[in-house]
Amino acid sequence: MALIKEKAGQNNQLDFLEKFSGIANKKYLPQITKDIENMQLGLQLLEDTINATRSRIEVEKSEREHNFQELVAVAGASIATISLVREPAKDCNKDIFFKQVRFFCDYPFSSSFIVGIIVGFVVWWLRKRWRS
């Protein structure tokens, strides 16, 4: 206030600024303080909501990662089985196992695919049982 009076010079009519400053300190300062307190409560509620949302997101992210790991384990077991069973012996009559099951000789891809699906299902079922 003193700086404004100094800049304005001798013939200043700045008494109204002093009156306004007094009224503002009496009337508006307590109101501003109350508003700040009310806003702090709202801010705390918003922060709690944000933290709850973050924790829910983390739980869902963890669950998605777990499901992906399950998928990779089951798919890996199935693919490994398919690649192992994929090509039976060229001469099925000499092989002990394939000689007994003619389907493996006639349809090598289909049979290995079916065995892979069965193994994948068994791996999925076992992992589900061990997790519970």
C-alpha cells in the first residue's frame, strides 16, 4: 500500500483502498479460510477414491497377467506335445505303439493335434487344481 501511495504522489485519493483492505480482511479472509478447509475435505475424498481405483486396476492387471501365464503354460504344453507326436515312424508296422493304433499312421497331423489338445486340457486342469 505504501508503494502505491509513493507512486501516486501527493494528490492521491487512495483512502478508499485502505477502507477496502480493512473490509476485505474482516469479511473475505475468514470466508476464504473456511473455503480452504471445505476444499481440503473434498480433496481428501478424491485422493481416497483415486487410490481405491488404482488398487482395483492393479488387481485386475495382476489377474490378467496370471491368465496370460496360464494360457502360455497350456499352449506351451500343447505345442510341445504336438511337436513330439507330430511325425510318427515312417514305417508304422515296425513301431510298437503306432502298430496298435492305426489312426496315428493314417492321420499324423490330426492325431498329434488331438493329443496336444488333450494334454493342454490336462495341464490346464492340473494347474487349476493346484492353484485352489
